[in-house]
Amino acid sequence: MSNLDESVRTVCHKARLASPALASAGDGQKNRILEAIARTLRTNKPAILEANQKDLEDAKASGYPTPMLDRLLLNEKRIDGICDSVLDLVRLQSPVGSGDRFVRPNGLVIMRTRVPLGVVGIIYEARPNVTVDTAALCLKTGNAIVLRGGKEALRSNRILVDLMRKALSEESFDPDLIGFVDATSRESALALMSCREDVDVLIPRGGKGLIRACAENAKIPLLETGAGNCHLYVDDSADLKKALAIAVNAKCQRPSVCNAIETLLVHKDVAKAFLPPFADMTESYSLELRGCPETCALLSKAVPASEEDWDTEYDAYILAVKVVSGIDEAIAHINRYSTHHSEAIVTENLAHARRFQQEIDSACVYVNASTRFTDGGEFGFGAEVGISVQKLHARGPMGLEALTTVKYLIEGDGQIRS
Amino acid sequence: MSNLDESVRTVCHKARLASPALASAGDGQKNRILEAIARTLRTNKPAILEANQKDLEDAKASGYPTPMLDRLLLNEKRIDGICDSVLDLVRLQSPVGSGDRFVRPNGLVIMRTRVPLGVVGIIYEARPNVTVDTAALCLKTGNAIVLRGGKEALRSNRILVDLMRKALSEESFDPDLIGFVDATSRESALALMSCREDVDVLIPRGGKGLIRACAENAKIPLLETGAGNCHLYVDDSADLKKALAIAVNAKCQRPSVCNAIETLLVHKDVAKAFLPPFADMTESYSLELRGCPETCALLSKAVPASEEDWDTEYDAYILAVKVVSGIDEAIAHINRYSTHHSEAIVTENLAHARRFQQEIDSACVYVNASTRFTDGGEFGFGAEVGISVQKLHARGPMGLEALTTVKYLIEGDGQIRS
């Protein structure tokens, strides 16, 4: 075993050893930890900003693009926002300890009880707020956490973790409840993905490449989040006024997020009535349109789409557009190219609405609403761990419950099986 | 891509293409398929028995041990039992379509609905009944299935699958809903474990080696079942009469199954009162005892246990026995060696009962009852897909719901996000 493997294992093992004390702590104690974290981060803003500044300078010198620099940036307002999010968790009901209870004919009492997962591993990219957000979510649900962030944010992450560990100590908890892999090589990620003994679940937070790397290499159970190649289909029976508002909102309101659409499908019979006004309405966003031949014939500003475009999550002001022969082609296209996150149909035809919801194999399937609502807050779940695009454990927006599992506690009076 | 990879992918892809028609079928149609399967198997017993006989002859010639031959064996009674299990599913309520519904302040109606997983892959070993059991469970929950069984049962599995596919055709469903990997090499299993595009979930059914191989190699989400290194701890405050009955039941009533105990831990203060009568009571089972030095000093028939014994799931009339200093050592031993399946304490001390249930990190934790109750039927779930020893998705006995996921169906009237 390499030194790196060894050191990652040590971090995970220490988190494992620290975890039972938190798992058996009450919600009040966990909330006091969260309050201490918010307080400690707020009183140490200058040190956080200094570390972040160095990360930013290196990233600029390395020629990283502006959106990435923006994701990396911390300022006073953003640190306050991070602390506010931590305090928001204090007000949420923890699922730990809840459950149901049933009695069997032989008198056995079975209690199905929500318990923490144990140790959660997080692999993520440039955004340092993920360091605090995910640690707070894990602590609120009674889990220890091991963080492995991206190389661009190493100094920012290091100080954020140091401060959170300090807050844990202040509240008389073991600082090893927050483990930090202080290395950003590919090997350090692979080492974390292999810690079967001490990490219960791995959550990758980031782009498609990261998720795929985890799916290919992880030896521990995975909660796949995020990748969103989302679609909107405008049916021939659509109310075009609704369709225009939804299409503009779903693409342009915030294109960098996973629930924004990447491909627009339009029924051939309404393409001529829908596409030119849509192009006009998105002019102010400088939206780039990549279209099929029919789209390009209708819109002079559209450029030809390639096969790759149907498969791409732009997360930018770019949209692929395809004219389709009807709902069958729309459903087939979506089920072929989608990442199974969120899709929407605009239609006034009840049968089409039903078929779309039934046959589309995605976590969230909308009728006459924007895909941008796929979000824990918008769904009313309070906090969100991410959007699950897998089918096991949790699907769609994941609230606190997704960070817990169940345990059966069975009480008897000497029952044996006959 | 090899020919084998190609052919496994084709089987999976055909199952994927067949799956939507079943997913949208009503429970009545699915039940008619199950009835057709039971009927077809019953009327073709001679052909099944003939194929099984050839498998048995080969296995005998290869010198397989008797328990394995028993697992492989089919006879008229066993085929009837398999058919009865299929018909039992008809009477169960399907979770598909159930769910809850909530309305957001902006008028969006969100329906969280149970839907099939899609295509379920099963990798299993010598028991041909698994072929029919798992196919019936998957069909009942609206899933297509791809089966890859062990080499010993290849002919038996082949005919069982052929007959089930015939039943599907008779009910006007696509026979490709039941896919069969007609190859038993390690490569064929690896090929199935890599079919990310067309298999939603993989369920390994078998021993520790198989589960471990899937965890190491699978590129698709996994439901780990089965491995059960279960423990019973007899506390110093135990009612020894209850403890004796529970210990004998948990070990000897059916030692070959995953919820039987493999290690008995006994508090030092009751070891002398408990172990000799336990040894007497298990004499009739010829139970082999492998003990720590203290155990061997108390029981002349015990042989010394090695470190490996604490780690072993015997599934046979062998039991490891260790005298411990108290509940701390018992909990530490269990959390170190357990496969996180089922553990029990016998105690009259409330604080010890609570600590044991809180601190033991296993799916089912018993107070004063036999571990043998960890079972879908005994828990009142009706059918069982297996016992999950992982924490994601489902933990403990898995009923029909574990073969489904949720999908959010959202209905709006033009809502956009502000």
C-alpha cells in the first residue's frame, strides 16, 4: 500500500472511530455544533479570504476560465451566505430516530428506525462552499464525513476544514468527525473510493467526468448526483404562450445549473409558430442555437447541430434544438440522450401528458412547468444534498433523509423460530 | 468488444427494449403472467427433471460436495414448491403506482410515485429455484430481468428460462423480458456487471466470494445481499433458560442459512453456568465448537479457535465461542467481525439492551430473540428479494418495494421559476 493510500485510510478510519459518539448524540447537540461552525467561520473571515485569494491567484495564473474562477471565489457576502445555510439546518427536523413499529403474531416488536449512514465520503471540484455545506448536512444527520476537494480550492478547503474541526473541539466532539484528504491527485480520489472498511457511502459532487470516474472506480456504494442533460418538448397541442415562457425560463434563468434544459424538442406542426418568437425572446441572452436542418431552415441565426450536441450538458447560453414528428420521436430522443434528471412537456392533450410522464425514464417529469423547479428547496424538503440521477436509495432532490438508512431493532421475550 | 461482451449486451438491451410495456401494464396482467409461468412449469416437469438430472450427473462426476448437490437438486415436490411461491406473489399488493402527493405554494402538484427499477440483473450460484423466484419477483414489480446463473445449473436454468419465456409469449408479452446469459465463465459475469446502459441494478445472490467480486467489479448500482456472520451475546444479566433456547435455535435450527449465528459470545461471569449445558444441548446436532482458551478450559469437546474463525460464516454445524469481559468487548468484537446482518443480545438489563441496539452497526439487532427471524416472511413483508447487508436503498429483509424506485410527476399550469 502506498503512503498516500495509507494516509487516506487513516483519515477514514479516524472518522469511523469518531462517528458513534455523534450518531448517539441528540439533535440539540448536533445543532450546537452547527452554530459553533457558523460562529467560527464568521469570526475568521480574514484568514479564509486570505487563503482563498492565494487559490484565486494560482488559478488565474494557470489560465482557468472566468466561470471557474467565479465558482472558486469567496467574499464576505458568500461566507455569510454559507454560514446562513448552516444555520438554516438548525431549524430543520432531523430524520434520525424516527420510524415505525409493528408487532408480529409471535409477540416480537419490530422497530424500523432511521439511523445515520455512518461515514460519508464526498469528492468534489472547485467550489469551496461545498466543503461547509456537505459537512453541515452530514453532521446534522449524525454522520462523520471525509472530504476530498479539487486542487484549485486546496488552501480554501484546508482552512474551512481547520475551522470546522476547531468548532467540533469547542463543543467537545472529536474533530476527526470531519476528515480531510489533504491531497488532490487522482490517486487520492481513487484511494478514497476504495475505503470499503471505513466509508459507507460516496457522494461525488461535480461534472459528468467526475461522476463517471466514481462509477467506474468506486468500490463503495455511490450516490450519483447532478449530471443534467434536461429536455423540454413542445407538443403540437401546446399553449404556445406558456411554452415560450417555460422554454425561456428553463434555459436562460440560470443556465449553469443542472436543472436547466440543454435540448428543446418542437413538434413539426408548431415549429414555425414557436421557434421564431423563441429566438427573438432569447436574443437578449445572446443564446446560441444549434439546430437540426429543419430548425436551421426556420432560424437564420441557428448553426447546425452535430450528433454530439444531443449528448452535451452545456451549462451555458447554448441550446440544441430539434424539430420532431411527434410525441413518439420526442420520448425516444429523450430516453436515448437524457441523463435521467428532469424533462418537461408543454401540452394541452391529456393523453400526451400521461404518456410522457409514464414513458420518460427520468427522476422528475413535468407537465406544463419549467424543469428549474427540480430542487430540494422548491420541492419543500428544506436542505438538499444534491439531485440523485440514479434509481437506488434516493431519486431526484435528496433531503436529509437521503443521508440516513434504517436499522431494525427487534425486541422479544425469548422467541425462537420453529 | 469480445463476442461474449457483445452477446451479453444484446441480451440486456433486448430486456431494456421490452421493459416499458411491462412497466405500464396493470397488476392484473402481471398476475396473469405469473399464473402462466406456474402452469407452464407444472405441465413441463418431466423436461425440467431431465435437464436437472444431467446437471446433477455432471456435478457428481466433478466431485461436488453433498450440500452443493442438494442445492442443485430439483424433484417434483421442489418444482411444486417453486410454482406455489410464484402464485403466492399473485396475492401480494404491488407497490407500483402507490405514492404520495403534495401541492406547493405556487400551485405545482408533485406526485411521488413508485415505479419499477427497469432492468434488474441477477448473478447467482447453484440453486435453480433462484431462476424462477427472482424472475417472478421482478415481473410482479414490473421489471425486466437478466439472469446469469452458475455453471452447475446451466441446463436446469436454460429450460426454466425457456418455459418462462414461453409463458410470457402466451400472455402476449415480449419473451425478452426474461433475458438469460447462456454462458457461465467469469467473463460473462463481468460483462453483465458492466452493462451500465441497459441494467439499472445488479443483485448478487450467493456466497461471500460472489458478493465481493460484484462489489469490486460492478460498474452498475448493486444491492448486496446475504453474507451473514451473525453473533449472539449472552450477557451477565441474561435469563440463562432463554439464552440456552435462543442459542440452540439460532445456531442449530437451520445452520445453512444467512441468519444463523456463527459466533457465540458469553460474559465471563456466566460462562461456567451457560457453556456446559449449551454443549450438552447441542450434542445431538454434533455441533463442533471452536473456542477461545477460556471456552476450551470449560468444555473438553471444544477445539481452539484461530483468528480466522471469528471471520468465518460456516453455514454448517460449527460454532465459534468466545468468553468476553463484558458488553464493551462484545460490541467491539461484533462491530469488528460482523457482516452487518443480524446480531442478538440476551439480557435482562435495560441499559445493556439499549446500548447493544444503539451501538451495533447491523441491519437487525435483537434483544432476547433468535436471529433466525431476519426474513421477509417473518417480518410480515410477504415475498423477499434477499437480506440487504448494505445501507443504501434497502437494509435488512427486502420486500417488493426494494425492487422499485420513485419518480416525481409534476403538474403545472405554466409555472416558471423566478
